[in-house]
Amino acid sequence: MRRSLVAAVAVAAFTISASACSSGSSSSDESGPVTITWWDTSDATNEAGTYKALVKDFEKANPDIKVKYVNVPFGDAQTKFQTAAGSKGAPDVLRADVGWTPGFAKSGFLAPLDGTPAAEDADKFESNLIKQAEYEGKLYGIPQVTDTLGLMYNKELFTEAGVAEPPKTWDELTSAMAKVKDKTGVDGFAFNPQGYYAMPFLFGENTDMVDVAAKKITLNSPAAVKGIDTLNDVLEAPGARKLDTTSNAYANIMDAFSSGKVAAIIQGPWENANVFKGSAFKDKNNLGIAPVPGTSSRQGAPLGGHNLVAYAGSDTAHQEASQKFIAFMTSAQAQEKVANANGTLPTRTDAYTVKVVRNPGIAGYEKILSTGVPRLPLPEYSSLYTPLETQLIKIVSGQVSTEDGLEAAAAEAARLLPDYSAS
């Protein structure tokens, strides 16, 4: 169906009575509208304003539903929601990282959305994104924004260095890095030493942190070792920027790229707006976006984003209101507004309008979404990034060998997944 979800929710107003809940949840009274609480985890400075405006649009279309908007810092939200859900005080709706969805569903914190107004347009969403919102055959979230990692590169610097096409393999990347350094004096590539950013090196070797079907930890597999060895080779090659392992590494790398001091980085579309503020990208068309390199046979990058999920502890009336709110906030019209204002990627095909794809950052990442690898449906999956990252920093800074570092990461993963065997 391509009809407007805005119109659909506008005729679905209703009045209910319910007792007041805790400060983190929803409330209503005999004479007034139902009030649901939404915890939004978007960036408070650059993104939240767009969502606040959409809340007002929703309330105007649904006069019998009010939304209590709360912006919760992303870094605090997962633990805060777990605590609140355990004490029956969670918000009715949460903007949840895709990696949180299976864990919250396993804990019984989320209400299934199959067959509800929230899922009415499920066939309009990218199938891989719907897959990431499912757990054990049920749909627990509706994708609101998506992302994947890509190779961001400075077209002018690549042209000046004689690099005609973005590199498709790690060998091509090291060649491009060297040319950029030699011809322009600028560093060819910078890497952010976080576990998430290392995943393309594993995917390129056709492996992951775990094999869910076999219930096996693969962080220390030969393929994983080969992938991280390749990362080391890239970082040691001519043209690579000196590795930054400080607490400000992420910001430092972004500043260097945006100001033209480094020609290429691995990054996601959430940084589009900030990149375009940089001196090197006053002309937005100077930003190149390509799939992250891989091996000669395989490329891949983690598929991420955020789902809107509904709290299972809310009563029926509040869940019905939440479903309508989720439908509105993930509609094509809402996603188009968010994309145009925030520069983030829609999750449904009909939201990629002519106006949206005029943004070269969005257009670039839309083209590479097909290379994204869906998050495995394992509640503990996101937690595995921590041991990988802890050891990755030691590996790339030369403190431990790749084999020893990944063995240590696998041992920590085994404590998180006691039912899994090690490689």
C-alpha cells in the first residue's frame, strides 16, 4: 500500500481512561487524551529538533493522543530502559539501536508488532532491515533510520593523486593511500580502532564474531585472524595516518577528514551533516561514498540503524496509541522529512524521493546499502563488540599478536555465551 500513514492515523483517535503511571511511563485521565511517553535517543543537538516537530504533527493529527517527548542520551539508553522495564516504569515507545532489539525481546520487554497498525506497511521497508527487527519469528520493531559503513573519500584528492576509481579491495586501498601521500602530501587513509569499524575485515574473509547456527564463537578463527592481519597490513602501509588510540580518536579523525587532511575513512551516514560543514566539502559533491573494500571475492559492512519498539508493560490502550505513533513516525512522509532535515537514511523505499536523493550523502549510502550485512539475531551480539574492541586496540598498537588478542577476545565472548563452543 502506498497510501499515507499520516491520513491513516488521523482518523483513528480515541479516548480512554487509565490510572497514572510512574514518571517514565504513560498516563491519562477520565476527561483527557491518553498520553504516551517516547524516549528518543537521537542526537540532541543535530537531530532531535526534527523529531520534536514530528511529534507536534502527530498530536495535531491525533488530538486524543499526547506524546511526552524525552531525549535520552544514546550511551545511557540501553541500561536505563532495561532498569525501567524491570520495574514496570519504561516508556511506551523507545528508539532502540537495532542491536538492542533481540535482547529486549528475549527479556520480554517488547510487544510484538505483527498485525498491528505499526506494521501495516512492512512490505515497503528494506527486507534486511525488517529481518533485523525480528526475533524468533516475531516482529518487535519498525525500522526508523538505517545506516551502514562505507568508504568516505575526498574526490579532489583522489583525482589529484591519479586514483580514478574508489578501491574495491584492501590491496587497492593501500595502493591509493600511497599515491595520495606521494602526490598530495596528505594522509591517504585513517582508521578508527573500534570493534564496529573492524567488522568489514572479518566480513571480507566470510566470517563474523560468532556462528549462530553452529553455536560457535569465531572471533579467534583462522579467517578472523587473517582479517585482522589484513587490517594491520593496511595500517602499516605507506600513506596510512598515524594510529590514534586516544579517547578523542573519533573526533580527531573526523576533523582531519572534513578539513582535507586525510583522503579516506570508513564511516557511516550519521556523519554526513558534520562532514558537509568541513572546509574540504563546501562543495558537497566532493564527497565520494563507496562500499568498504574487501577481498577479491567479498565485501561487507555492518548494517545498523534504529527501530521504534513498544513496551510490553503498557496497557492495551497505550499500546494501541503507541502502535499508531510508531506508524506515523516511520511513514514515508515522516522519513522524508527526517532525511531532508538530518541527512540520515530512510528505511523504506518510497521515502527516497527526488528531493531526498539530491543530498549526495544520502544518495551515496543508498547505493551501497545492499552490501550491508544484517546483525545476527543474537541478544548478546552487541555485547561482543566490547571484547573485540579491547583486544583490537592492543593488536593494532603492537601490544599483542593478532592470534593472542583474538584468543583473549574469544575467551571473554565465551563468558557472555556459555552455551557456545570456541574455535
